[in-house]
Amino acid sequence: VVGDIPMTSITRDEAIRFRNWWADRIKNGDENGKRPTPYTANRRIGNMRTLYTKYFSYIGQEDRPNPFRKLSFKDDKTKKRPPFSVNWLTNEILRPGALSGLNNEARGILLALLETGARPSEICNLRPENIHLASRIPYIEICEKQDREVKASASNRKIPLVGVSLEAMKANPDGFPRYFDKDTTLSNSL
């Protein structure tokens, strides 16, 4: 939007130009006619805000004003995607034979997702030590590991296993090695 400029040259004017560029895309769409949501624009502006803060903190200028501060769009939270109905899940996903075209691990991950609320990448990357089937209440544990960060601190959690998710994890007690670190491959398969 403003060209390839050094971090030290980014001013409030450039940040506002970036925000205005997003405002135009939200209102009129991009070159393909797709209109991003305020949520998407806020994420991208927030990424710039974070990058700016971390860069200047790294070089010892923690007090430098961030030009991307307070440039968020109002996000209309009323336009959330509705959840899938129980009827649709039962008659489409859980219908006998509906998932027969998937390999066992992809099917297991999809079924594990249904009643856990976990992200696909979280299920793909479960390790055997994070699957607790012998516990009084079986559960999976999503937690930060030495080589893997969680999306946010609230993402560290223990999720009880019930119904089809429990059965899926019983069938895959060692996790899903085919899709470990390959959640994009899983998405393509699903």
C-alpha cells in the first residue's frame, strides 16, 4: 500500500493509508470482487501493530508511539455464522457411509472435531501423551509444547471426550501421524 519502506519510516500517515485501503476493500471489494470483513481488516492491522511494537521493543525503543494504534474497524458481531444444526450433522455427517471416501485418520479427525470444539490443527497434532483414554473421564489435552505454540494462552485446555469424538480417539489412541504437522493436507482431504 505504501511501498517497501524501512520500519523507521512508517508514520501515522502511512498507517492511515493502510487502514483506508482496507476500508475501500471492505466497501467496494478487492480486484476479484470479494469484500473482506472488518474482522479480517482488524486482524491485518493488528498484525502490523504487533510487528511494529515487537520490532522497536527488540531494538530497545519500547516507548516509540505505534502508528497503527486505534485504527480498528467496528466489527458487526451480529453477522456470525450460525452453527450446524444437530439434524444436519446427524443426517449428513453421521449418516452411514457419508464419510466412506475418507481415509481412516481423516475420518477420525473429523469425528473428533464434532464434539470437542478443537481446531483441526489441534487434533492433527495430538501426541499420544496428550490423549488420556484411561482417565475416569477420558480427555485430550491441548497445551504448549517445546516445539509447538498454542494460538493463545486460553487455548491451553483439557477437553472431555464424549460420543463420536470419544470413539474416534479410541480408534486412534496414538493420534494421527499421517496428518501430524499437515493440517493443510487434512483440509484438502476433507
